[in-house]
Amino acid sequence: MSIVVKKFGGTSVGDISRIKNVARLIRDFREQNPDTQVVAVVSAMAGETNRLIALARSCVVNPDERELDVLSSTGEQVSVALLAMALIELGLPAKSLLGQQARISTDSRHTNAQIQAIDDSTIRATLQQGFIPVIAGFQGITESGDVTTLGRGGSDISAVAVAAALKAQACYIYTDVEGVFSTDPRVCPQARLIDRISHDEMLELASLGAKVLHPRSVFFAMRYGVPLVVLSTFKPGPGTWIVRESELVENPVVTGITYRADEARLTLHKLPGGIQSLSRVFDALAKEEIFIDVISQSGIEDQLANVSFTVPDEVSSKALELAQALVPQLGAEGASIDRNISKVSVVGIGMRSHTGVAAKMFEALAREQVDPQMISTSDIKISVIIPRKYCEIAVRALHESFIEMKPELGQES
Amino acid sequence: MSIVVKKFGGTSVGDISRIKNVARLIRDFREQNPDTQVVAVVSAMAGETNRLIALARSCVVNPDERELDVLSSTGEQVSVALLAMALIELGLPAKSLLGQQARISTDSRHTNAQIQAIDDSTIRATLQQGFIPVIAGFQGITESGDVTTLGRGGSDISAVAVAAALKAQACYIYTDVEGVFSTDPRVCPQARLIDRISHDEMLELASLGAKVLHPRSVFFAMRYGVPLVVLSTFKPGPGTWIVRESELVENPVVTGITYRADEARLTLHKLPGGIQSLSRVFDALAKEEIFIDVISQSGIEDQLANVSFTVPDEVSSKALELAQALVPQLGAEGASIDRNISKVSVVGIGMRSHTGVAAKMFEALAREQVDPQMISTSDIKISVIIPRKYCEIAVRALHESFIEMKPELGQES
């Protein structure tokens, strides 16, 4: 019998009627696929984790992290018990398994632990006894028996890790969207549901802001070769399959257009040594968990360059403050900031074998009088920094050029 | 270093400010007793267990009991984490321990499990590392790793069991009353706080309706020789010590007066075979969890007796129905019920060595024109069944005779 893992996020189990809906969804899948065993992985009911953390903060100023994990892990404990009950009521034998029962071993970084190993013996034994294992996501246990939680995106990572341990056929991530779209449907109504995409592309789309899956879980899936399916709990549909590149039948040149509307560009003027001397600035920013993105250098004159880099706008004031404090030590003339910029990217593994994507991209932007201020490329992505007011125009123009029309590009190389 | 166990019930940890109050109480005890180690055992915040059970019932009609335990055990998990955080904030290193972490092994009767063993190694290791162990009451784990809960009075039993395993100096049960009183202060304002009482007496007082401690926990304490202290979380005071009989310096003849106001008396008229033929009635009642209390037989004539027994009034209609259904099979003439009776008892281990307690009791009742309808005795208790309207009068009269005045009775035998 093959095994599939089905992961249900907080919105999918947000209240009792939704938990019962999930139970019916599992029953229907079992009826349609009698030869496939199901393992469920469940998040806390939407809002529950935040409620528990607020409870801790109402008690003490700085909650101890070990105890915060004991507290917040009750969120998933409640939802697995309720889903198991709902499955049993539908006549499907089910058993909840907490992180320690499912033997999900993590390191001891409380509130942000990483899975180190899964001993699948209990999960397999539960399946063999005819039960549907309903596993608490987001939690694990340390070697010394302490409860841990996995931090952001944790339940997705639990699901992928369980799927990898069980060598599952696929890991279904049920969420409140129908899958991964070629761009943000709110900006571009022509956005299409992507049916298949590679892990690499998904990683670029996820880190660029498509909020469907946490990058760590995609990375995990890629590393262990787990096919992921992103689909809606509420609206039946095929969803988007995220698979090995070798399993993609055809590789469109561009799979998706993503953007981050609220970026800021920080510039250090007349910096001696150019980009090479920036490490102290980056170190200072990294200590505050501010990570720089696109970097460029311009106007080198007498060994002095203007160096710009982008950061998320919400941390840009802090970043400017840190940079300005370092200006005297760096020997720069000063630091300035431009808050009204956005980043727009085209992503596709087809770029590896096709030339002319950048030219086509600039052409599409030029038609709309959008002038890129900075450019950054990887082998499957090209990003441009543009004034914020053109962000949506640029997304639509690029979507039209690359997704809606078959682009004519250079030969496969 | 000696060890004490301190157990805090749901009211004591009923909200965040009360949890912080408990943390301060533990800190103050530690400061005053630097050579005594503290182990805390904690219930769920008041109302939380009921909220969780209601959540389960809003999901399914008959919640699976294994899953109900997974769900309801989160109540204690939340309170131990919060109390540990509050202790840490006060500068006291603390670690929460769930049932499985504290290695509280139970049988697998979900929702009503019994503790089978406690492996104290984790608790001792936690103490040795300088942490205050904050143990989740009410929960344990089966041999196969399933979460269980102990049923009613469970957290008290957890605390006593932990104290027994650690050979603790005492087990403090913090509650919302100052201790065990010689009778119900609402009925008799002269009620006195008992300073020391034997386990046996406490068992009689508890089973007779003093709602301070669950009988199972007293029984456990007696069996393992754990001194119990019942005291208030909110009002400082010595509380009541429940100790081995041999540790009582003087044994008052009567320690306490208890009552159950709402009893009912069921009578089977002209029953062939008398009390001996009642087993079928008692079996039928026991199946419905109705337990009979005082039994008496009167008016034997031609081998036919009138047999009466008492049951709690809230189940008396059900009991009458069951008895009436059996009347034809038993060959009795009929069954009737008297709903307006109460049971009043005097309890004291001094009765073992003093004579004349019953006579003194009837004398006190007679002075108030109260005529006992049924009587039941054990070696440390005498109970009378009286009309309900005299219940409070009888309690006050007996309290005056036995507790407020030194009774003059026969010599020690």
C-alpha cells in the first residue's frame, strides 16, 4: 500500500465545523483511494498559537522558551485530538500522535527547533494496526525529552519530514488557496494556477513572497525528493504539484512573476573600497535580523563608489540608523534612503536553457515606460528594482509577455 | 535535604494573577525553608477542563476516550508552563514536567486511569539540577505511551503519589478553604478548624461529604504513610494535618460532624427473605452507578420484612423505578420512597477506646426532639437518618455536645 501525507493548516481546522470538514475530506479520499494509506499532520486551530503566546506574555515579560514550547504545543494537541475524534465518528479508526509519540526528534533550540530525525516505527505501527495517524505538526522532542516547537512554517516542515521518513507518494499541503499561481491574482486577474513546478522554482517564488509554503519546507521536500501538492481545503481541485525538475514534462521559460511591493533602497555615498568594504554594515544589520537583498554599485571615481542595497521597507529606518552610525568608520560621505521602490521578479527553470529572457523583460517594461533602477539575476530568476508606483503595472506587463503569450526567445542552448 | 510536595488546585491557579500568587507563595516558602526542596503539582486553571470537554462534545456526540484524554490533558500542560514561567521570573529556576516526563505510569482506563507506578528518576534529576519540578497533575501515561487522565480528584492523587515516590516530608494540598472543619461552618458557626486528624477519620469525613479532598487521595496517603496538609492558597494559616493515627497526641472522641442533607429512603414492603434477597436490587442499582448506603430491616412477619435503604436523592427516582421493576420477581408487596431525609454522622477514632458515644448522641438528638429513623455504625463513625427538616438542628446539637463541650463518657476501654 502506498502512503500519502495530508497536512492541514490552521485555517483548515479553524473551528469545529472545519475540523469535521477535514475529516470528511479524508474519508472521501480513502473511499476513492482504498489502496492508499493516509497520515494526517495538523496545525493548531487558527489564532490558537497567538492566544497561547499572549497568555504567556500576560503572565511574564520574557517567557522562558522551554516553557513557551510546552504551552504553545498544546495548540496542536487540541486539534489532533479533535480531528481524531471526528474521524472516529465517521467510522474511520484514528489515533492522534503528539510530537514525542511520533518520535520527531529535534535539536534543543526552543521556539525555533530543527528536525533532526524521525523514527517512523510508531507511525508505521499505527498504520499497520489500521489507524489513521493524526500527527501534531510544529512540535518535536529533544534527546532529553523536552517538548520543542519548530518556529515559522513548522507544521509544513513536520509534514514534509514525515512524508520523507515514510517515503510517501506525496505530501498534500491543504491551505486556503487553490495552489500556486503564476502571479498574485489580486494584481493580475489573468493569473493562472500552475499545475506543475519544480522545487527550485517554488523556492524562488516562496522566498520572493508567494506566501503559500515556507521556504524551509520546500527546501526539505527538495532535499528528500518528496513531491508536494498545494491545494485548497475548501474548493476541490487538482492544486499545484511541486516535483523534481526531471519530472517536469515541459519547462516554460517563465513559470511565475513575483513581487515585493514594499522595499527600500539604502545608499552609502562615496564609500572607499566599494562593495568589498560593506561587510561591517551587513554584519551590523544581520545582528538585528535585517537581511539585505539586491546590491549594486555605481559611479566609481577615485576609488569611491556609491553602493546601494535593498531591505524590506518595514525595517528600513532601523537599517538607515545602523548604516549612518557606521558612516564615519567607513569613511563614506553619507547614507541615504529611498523608500518608494518595489522588486519584481520573473522565475523559471526554462531560463537555464533559453537565452534572451532579460532582453524580453526589459522590452516589456520599456513598453510601459518602467525603467529598472537595479537588476539582480540567478540562473532561474531575474529581478528588477523599480519605483513603487509602477509595481503592479510591471507585474501585469511581465505576466502578459511571459505567461499569457508564448514568448519567442532564443533557441535552447 | 527534605522534600515537600505542594499541590495547587484549579481555583488556586484560576487566572494569571493567581498563578503569580502561587509562584510568590513557593518563593516565600523556599526563603523561609532554605533546606527544603519543593515539588509543585498543578491542576488545570479552573473551568479549563470543562471547556475542553465541551469543545469535544461540540465536535462529536461520543468523544473517543483516548482522544478526550489527549485533549483534556492540555489543561494542566498550560498551567504548569505558566507557573514555571512565573517562578523563573521570580528568579527561581523551574521546569514543567508533563505526566509522561514525570514518568507517572497508569493503567489504560482512559478518563479514569489509576496510577500504577512513578519512576521518580526524572523528578529527582530535575531537583538535583537545581530546578523546581512543576508537575502536571491529573495525567499519566500508559505502557504503550498513550496519554491518560485520572478522573475525579486526579490532581490530588498525582500529588500524593509523587510525595510517596519521593518519600516527601509532607504533601500540601492548597485549596480555597483553610483546612478541614469540625463541621460545615455554613450550618454551624461554631465549627472549628481541625489541626490534626487521622487518615481514617478524614476518609470518613471525605466520603460523608466534606468536599475538601477526594477519598482516593486520602486512601493513597494512608496506604503510603504520606502526611497530608490541607490549607488555603489565599489565607495564610497552619491548615489541617492529616497524619498516621500513631502520630496523634490526643484523640478526641469525636473529631467531626458531617451530613448529607439530600438523601432518600427506598423501602421494599413485605419482601420474602429480607435483606438477603436484596442482591438483585443492589446489582441493578450498581449497574446505573447508584450506590446504596444505610440499610435497615423492620417488622418481620411470616418471613416477610420491610427493608429500607438510602440513596442520594438526585438518583432516587431512577432507583425507585429500578426497584419497582423488580418487585414482581422478588415477590414483594411493593416499593415506596421517602425523599425528605438526611444523614448526620459523628466521626472520631476516639470511639475505638471510649464507650457511650451512641447514647450521648441520641441524648443530644432527643433534647431537640429529633428521632433517628435508621442507624448505622462503624468503629469510628455513627450515622443517623433523620427527617430533613431537622438536619441543621441535629448538626448544631451534635457539634455542641461533642466538639464545643468536653463530653463526659465512659472510661477508655
